Amino acid sequence: MPVELAVGALRDSRRGIAAWCVGVAAYVAMVAAIYPSVETSPEFNELVERYPEVLKSLFGIVEGGDITSGPGFVDVELFSFMLPLLLLVLAIGYGARTLAGEEDAGRLELLLAYPLRRRASVVAKGAALAAQIAVVSVAGWATLLVIDPLVGLALDFGNLCAAFVGVAVLALFHGWLALGVGAAVPSRALAIAVPAGAAALGYLVNGLHDLAGWLAPFRFVSPFWLVGSSPLQTGIDAAGTLVVLAAAVVVLAGGALLLERRDLQTP
Amino acid sequence: MEARQYDRAVTATPAIETVGLCKTYGGKVRALVDLDLRVERGEVFGYLGPNGAGKSTTIRLLLDLIHPTEGRAALLGLETRSQGVEARRRVGYLPGDLRLPDRLTGAEFLGSLARLRGHVDEARRDEVSARLGAILDRPLRHLSKGNRQKIGLVQAFMHRPELVVLDEPTAGLDPLLQGEVRALMREVAAEGGTVFLSSHSLDEVQHTADRVGIIRSGRLVDVDSVAGLRSRSLRRVRVAFANGVPRERFDRIEGVRVVEEQASLVRLLAPETAMDGLVKTLAEHTIVDLVSEPADLEEIFLELYREADGAG
Ligand SMILES: Nc1ncnc2c1ncn2[C@@H]1O[C@H](COP(=O)(O)OP(=O)(O)O)[C@@H](O)[C@H]1O
Ligand SMILES: [Mg+2]
């Protein structure tokens, strides 16, 4: 039964998930703990003002935005780079490992000889990946929620939830892309390279299209642009987030169907 | 009685049926060519061939792990391509190159596989584990090859499948355990189940299998019962000459092959049908000794390989 495949996958990676939760929570707490000293030091704003335009653009430091405000600080320090990076690493790593990696290691042969449809096993592994992203996101979200009153970030609750939904959807898309590529072709290297490359391009297009006008038309295909930057200041783009979610479903389903059509690779 | 037999004929689809089954890898490697095979229910079928003959390819086609270039196959009357899930529910499989997860223990791994099947008789799982002496409480990465193989065998038998497909199952097992695996296979057949057993060594299957199929370079060379193979009446002939081995080439006689030639001694393999011609040719020389005895199965088997080689 495919459900067992998803549950089993989670059971097998429970230690890894716990470690990710601790790591993300610790990082979030550390960044938040710096905030009181930033809030009271005007030099921070001046320092950031002197950043090169490219960096400001990448980190979503907007003209008129106040990065010494709680939401502005969290947007720049967590959501503009580090949190998406951490969750993407988790998602792409797991997405490539769970199917392409298992096939490379020769362990898929026994599994596929069981009474499962191949597409069901891809979907089950996709569900396990989604659950991992959700758990780690909740760990980060809960940490910020608890620490906010202590350091005075004054975050909007709705925006806080939306911000984590946003990064989780970004991670899900790239993780399912890794899973889908690994299902379509028996190569763990490709299953990492394709989503990692896509993420780098999407991130740069989103961050730089203001500075480099020729990039502007491409922003529509950047998941980062679709979800929206500065989620704690402005929320996320609901329609764009749904588009990314739909794209995630498409790449997973495409991979699942292609896996059914090809030969299993044996070592 | 007659009615029952009629019923059987209608309902008892063969355990395995392949028709014109072909597999060509990457458009070049013809690993399996036009395989027509029928394995009946209740038999242990030995699938014999040297390394690279196409045994694993055949088995992977049966389990729908790879797709045929041409032809079709059915397990228990279920088409592998369209009804594969239903077929695999009733099949147990041991891969030739078994790879297991590192971190799980044998018990955890078997438990997870049992849940994947949805229905596994735990008593049966424990029974097979105990008979094979499988180590269940240690992480699989700490187990020797033989002990990992036992875990693989347990999962192949634990759900009482109607068909068990084993790809070179006794690799790495000591002789005592090979006997136990043989007993498990015979029991499955005795209960009406079917075992498809691949091997590169005749010795492994001759005491287990009812029938043997011999595959060479992707082609099925021969299918016969073990008894039938034995009765091929291949003779092993040893001749000692008084004045050294004559120049004469004995292998010019139809069916005769020279296995070894020493100063005054010749060893030959010859079918019974060739014995008359052979003896008459030998009689032209002075002979010290002549021994003729039935060849053993391994020699018959090797002879079949050789013939197929010559043909291909
Ligand atoms: N995935 C593959 N790609 C290309 N060639 C393969 C592949 N798998 C097997 N072969 C080739 O097909 C032939 C049959 O292999 P196989 O079925 O594994 O033989 P056996 O199990 O009898 O040792 C061999 O020549 C082998 O090299
Ligand atoms: Mg093989």
C-alpha cells in the first residue's frame, strides 16, 4: 500500500527531520536575538544603505522600506535568502535521494517488484517530502512566534503564517522537481542539478530584474517572484503561490508518468 | 473425475507464459531473443545459463521492472504490462543482486515490506526466518552477504506467494542453508505453488527442479525434465592405446567430442547413437583398455552450452 511507503519514508528519516528542525529553529532564534541591538543602532540602516545596489536588490531591501523595523529585519535576514536556501537544500537533497539515489544504489528493484503502481510510489515519496518540509517549516514558524514577544519584532500573525507558506511552497516546487527529474531519468546527479540550477536562476531573476531590465520579462517564470519577496511587510502573492503549487504538481505528475514508461536501471 | 479435470484445464492458467519475448538494450544488446516459455503450476522450474545469458533480463521482464522490446508475458494468467500490480501481489521475488537499506534492522525492514503488501501472515514470516536463521535485530549494513541474502529470501516467501521467482538465490549461502532453501522451494511446489529458479550451476538446480530450461546468449536452447536430461545417454569414454594415440581424428565421427588427449590416453564424450561408429573406428588400433560410463548431468549441461555456442 502506497501509504505505507510514505509513512515508512518518514519513519526512516525521522532523525534527519529532527536535526533539521533543531537547526532551523536555532538559526531563526539566533537571528531574532540580534534584533534588539539592530533596532537601537541607527548605524545599521546606514550600513545597509551603503550596500551595493545588486545586494540590496537581491535581498529585497526596498527604497523606503525600514530594515530596522521587526518585519523588515526578518524579511531581509531570514526570508530573502537563508530560510529559502535551507529549505531548498532539504527539499532538493531529499527529492533526489529518495528515488534517483535509491535507483543508483540498486534498492529500487525490490520495491518496484512489490504490488505498487510506479506512479503511486512517486506520489507517496512526494507526500513524504511535503510532510518533511511542513514539519521543518512549522519548527521555524513556532520559534519566531514564541520569540517575537521577547525581542519585540511585532510581526503580523497573518503575514508570519503566509511567509512560511511561501518558503514551504518554494521548497516543495524544487523538491518535487528533483523527484520528478529523478523519476524521468535514472540519474541522481541530474535530479540535483536541474532543480538547483532552476532555483539559482529563479532567485537571480527575481532579485535582479529591477536592475537589469532585460531580465524583467523572465520574472514571470521565477517562483521566487511569483510568491513575492518581503512577505512579513507585504504578505505573499496568493495567486502567484498557487501557480507555483500547480507547477509543482505538474512536474511531480510528469515524472511519475515518465517513470512508468521507462526501464528500471539496474547496477 | 472427468469433469474435475476439465475444470482444471480451463481454470489453471500456467504460472508463467511468455510469447516471443524479446529484450534489446539500447538498440544494440540483444539480451533476450524470442523467448517462448511455459511454466506450469506446481513445478519447480530451473532456468539455467552462464553469466550474461539473459536470466536476470527474463526475470525483470516478468516483474515488469523493464519492458519488452517485443512479445508479451503473463504471470498466473495476468499480463505483466497491464495487470502487473495484481500479478506482483501474488508473486515473491528475490533479486539477483540484492541491495538493502543500511540503517534498518532485518525486523524493521521486513515489517515495512509486509505493510507494503498489506497482508502478511506473521507466523509464516517468523517460521521462514527461524528456518533460515535470519538475524533480525541488527542493522542490515552489519550483516554478511549470506545473512543479507537470508533476509531477501524471507521476504520472497513470507506472504505464501503462488509464484516465487528467485534469481540465483543460494549465492553466498553455505551448503546447509542451500538445503533449507531447497526444502522451502519443494514445499511451495507440493502445496501447488510454483518456483522459478535461475542459476548458472546445474548442481544447484538438479536436486530441486522438476524441469530445466537452458538459456545461452539470450536464446532458450532446451527445455527438459531433469530425468530427461539424464537419459540423454551421453557416454563418457576413456580409451588407452598400446602404441600411443593414433593420428586419427575421432571427433570426425558424428556427435563425438575429444575432451582430453594424452600420450596414449583419450577421453571422449559420445552419445549412445555414436558408440557403434566409435567402437568400430577404435577397433582398427591396438587397445589396452576401454571404459564407457554414463556422463553426469554437469557434462550433459556443458555439452548443451557448447552446441548452442557452435550454433550461435
Ligand atoms: N541495463 C542493461 N543495459 C545494457 N545491457 C545490459 C543491461 N542489463 C543486462 N545487459 C546485458 O544483457 C545480457 C544479459 O544480461 P543478464 O540478463 O543480466 O544475464 P544473466 O542474469 O543471465 O547473467 C548481458 O550481455 C548483459 O551485459
Ligand atoms: Mg543475473
